[in-house]
Amino acid sequence: MDVMVLEKQGNVVLVRSRIGCFKGIWCSPMPEILQKYVVEIDCDEIISYNKIEIVSAPIFCIEEENESTLITGLVQDIQAGVMFLKILESFIMIEVSEDSYFQKFIGKY
């Protein structure tokens, strides 16, 4: 995903992308502020059934809310405990707790 670095504090950076601004931990050599980078987004948490919902508007976004990160995208597929969430031309692979429960989200935002 293409991002521009807006701020950095230690290894935590605030970036802007086409779908919003969000914070993350930078795992490579520290970036320069106001420079553009192509990044891979990783989620280190296993998503459980109470942390996902279907929304009515088919939009893509990543935003911060109440010290949590909200990610809205199209659930493309779920295989072997991994949800493939499409956001524009990018995919985020998110580990989920129960394949069978999450199957109903395929094809939904």
C-alpha cells in the first residue's frame, strides 16, 4: 500500500494513504517524514467474532477510533484461519479465530 509518513515517535509512525490516516509500528530502517513508501500492513492480533461487523456502505478505509484501528474492506476469501481483506488494490491477511463463523462475511464489506 502506498503511504506518506506524517509523523514518527520512536518506531511508531503516522501515515496517510488513499484510504485514510493510521498509526503503525515501522519494522524497517526508520522512514523520512513527508516521504512516500510502499508498505505491507500486518495485524498481530487474532480477530474474534465480536470484532467484525458488516457495514452498509461499500467503502474502503483505515481509521483510528478509541485507541483501536478500524479497517473497512471487502472480505475476498477465508482459508485455513486467514481472512483476505481487499482494500483498493491491496490485500490484508488477518488471522481469524473460527473459519466457519466468518464464512458469511465473504463478498461483504
